[in-house]
Amino acid sequence: VTTDDTAGGAARGSARDLLRLVATGMADSRADLARLSGLSPSTVSQRVEMLIAQDLLREAGAGRSRGGRRPRQLEVPTDTGVVGAVDLGAHHARIATLDLSGQIVTVREFAVEVSEGPEPVLSKLLAHLTDLIGELPGGRTLRGIGVGVPGPVQHDLGTVVSPSRMPGWNGFDVHGFCAEQSDVPVVVDNDANLMALGEHRWAHADLEHAVYVKAGTGIGAGVISAGRLHRGAQGSAGDISHCRVSADPTTLCSCGNTGCLEAVASGAALVDALRTRGLSVTHPKDVTRLVQDGEPVATAATRGAGRAIGEVLAVVVNFFNPQAVVIGGILADCEPLLASMRASLYERCLPLATQTLTIERSSTGVNAGVLGAAQLVIDRILDAS
Ligand SMILES: [Zn+2]
């Protein structure tokens, strides 16, 4: 679906890096771009011309006077193209339109049950996206669509492979289905990968090595290595859901094994466990609400989940030595879960691995997935140029 070059930072100084410098306000002229990227003025000019030809950059008249010279100013057009981003969860989807610099224009959340199956769910989401674009002022055109799904995605094909709690989705060609219904580039990835990409680009662009954990209905992780999203050979890198934990070796997981992290510490597992204890919960957000209200059974359960997540992350941190572990998803709002996750992670890690490690909550929050999906499709548009 995309080349590996779309997976992350790539060389500083690529066309998308230049676009990003303008989009973030760090540069507004070719001279700025040459200075910041270290590229020669002629290379900058060449890439800028290409971006202008694609409507991704435009000249904005005369710039500030600098010693008598008037550099032509550059800006990212905010009134032409948009990309669509879909972040599908188990019970809801977040859909956004973003300008070509990756800034959100509109964003909305819809209730949708992923268990209804791929065709009805994706058709609904694409219809919602079409509505969102129709509501934008002044004839903006759709340039591409990024889609995140809450299950393993074979990256080169854009198909879902053996997901938990996604009946009917196994082997489904999400990329093919969406591409057939629209005539723009479509990219598909796992939701945790997109969260990692969005959070990294917008909140931690300086980090070279980081792990982003999504703790929602399921548990996943995305890995940033050497400044780029690391997908591994097939796209399953970072999938920690079926790592075995010691908390409850008897609980049967959807994968057929017992004691998986997913079966013990995911939002879905917590909902099941609390229901068994007689609490009225349907979705992971109900668990978070109970914990925030100080309900003791829910609080104890999320502490246990945090310990289990920390146990798995300790292996990840020892193995991978990231600069940061960032946690997002609805369960990240449970303070007791975060506290016990930290405690078990520190307890089991090498001092060298945790010496400068930061562990924090996602700062792009619920928008991490759509920001990442947009980033991926913008990269794709730029790479196709
Ligand atoms: Zn499992």
C-alpha cells in the first residue's frame, strides 16, 4: 500500500520535510528552507517548485524585507485540498478532515460497532467522511484517505489478519474496498501504529526511539525507531496483545492461548471482569468513569491491568531501550492503571534502560489516530509526486 519511506521521518530535507517546515511556521521562504534543511538553494527551489505544482505549497506575495531583498513567501494552502482520516475503534470511529499540512479542519466521532463486519462499517464511515467534506466551505477536494483499524494489518496489502473482536474482518482487503469507492490514494494501518505516528509527529518529533501504547478495548503498541515508524517485516511490530503475563495464566484469550495481556488487561477484559463482579459496565469508558468515581472494585481491577501492562512493557523497554513510553487510549485516563504500570515497569527494568526514560500520557489524546492517518496519506501523496 505504501513504501517504507512513508513510514516516518525519512531523510531530513525530503519534499515532505520542507512542506512540514512551512506548515509548522518554522520557514516561510526558500532561504529559510535552505538554512534549516542544509540543502543547497537549487535543490530547495526544485523541491519547492514540485510542491507548488502539486498545490501543496503556494507563493504568498512579497515577504519581509531582509537587507533590501524581498524573499517570496511560501505558505501551505488551507483552502484547496484536504485529506480524510478515519480512526476505527471497537465501538466508535473518529473521522476528520485535515489540511495538507496535517492540521485538523473538522473532526467528529460516530458510534459504530466494528462487529457489524467490514463492508457495512466501512461504507458508513466513507459516507460520513463524504458528508464532512461536503460541509467544508469553498469546494475543497479530497486528496487521499488514511484508515486505522483496531487489529493487525498486513502492511503491504492493507488487509486485516486474524484480529481479535473483529468478526468477519479476517483477510478483508480494507485498502481495496476503500480504494474502489474513491478515486484518491488510500492507506491503511493498525490503529496503534497510527497513534504512534500522530503522537510522534505532533508531540515528540525530537524523539528517535519511543513506544506508544494504546490501551482501549484492545491493547496495542506502535514503535518509533530511529525517528521512523517501525513496522517490521509484515506490519505486526509492536503488537503486544498476545504476550503472556503472570497475572492470570488461566484466562482463555481469543487467540486460543491462555494468559495473554489482551485477555487480562485490555478494556474488553476489564469490562468482562467487572460485569462478573456485578458492576454495570458495557464499554471501557464505563470502566474509566467508575475508576474516576473511586469505585474500589474497578480501581483494583485497573491496578492489576496496569501491573500486567508494565510487566510486558518492561520486556519491551529492556529489549528496545526507548527514550519514552507514551500511553494513550481510553484506559490512559485511569490514574491507578498508570501508577501501577510505572511501578511494575521500573521494578523489572535495567537501571540503564530507565535512567532517562520518560513515561507519560499521550498529548494528542483522542486525535492521535486521525493525525497519524493523515500524516501517512500526506506522505503517500508526496511520495507519489
Ligand atoms: Zn491471545
